[in-house]
Amino acid sequence: MEKAITFEPKCGPCYLGLGWYQVFNRKPRESIAASLQALKLSPADALAINANLAHAYLFDNQFEKAKAIYAENKNRKVPEGDRTFAQTALDDFREFEQAGMTHPDIEKIKALLTTQ
């Protein structure tokens, strides 16, 4: 993704992808920076970008920022299919767990996402 950005620095989806991969690389601050850039360049992808941003804030110990994004978006429908932001975020948490990534506040966010 970083190489793609060097060729096309205004590629919002590239920053979206970079934000996702940086979470998995355990580089939440880099993910935050990439996600914020993606929001500027590709506002139509805001829901997916906000998921990356919330995850990055969570792993960067910025719980209140993460919680606000999860809470604001949890009931929004994801453009692909008949799923909500909350369902997608919960799937992401399963992926994080499978990759050995944990954080003590994940359970709090799961509770937030599963309540009405």
C-alpha cells in the first residue's frame, strides 16, 4: 500500500488499505494517520475508514475516541450486503484475536456494539 501511495499520493482507497494493515502491524498511530488521510481523500468510504480509525484508537489506548466512533456508527448499514457497522467490527475483533491481538478494552466495545 505504501508503494501504491508513492505512485498515486491522492489514492484514498490506498490509505484505507494502509490503515487496515497498520492496525495488524501493531502500528496504531500510523493507522490513525493513514485513516485520517483516507477520510480527506475518499469521504465516500467513511464507514470503512471509521472502522479502521476506531480500531486504531482502541489499540493506541485512546478509548474515548474509539468508543465515540463505534457508538456513532454501530447501527449504520455497510454498503456491501445487509450488515451493520457493529457486525463488521465484531468480525474484525475475531480477526484480531486469531492474529493474537488483544486489548483489555475490546470486551467493553463488544458490549457496546451488542446492546441496543
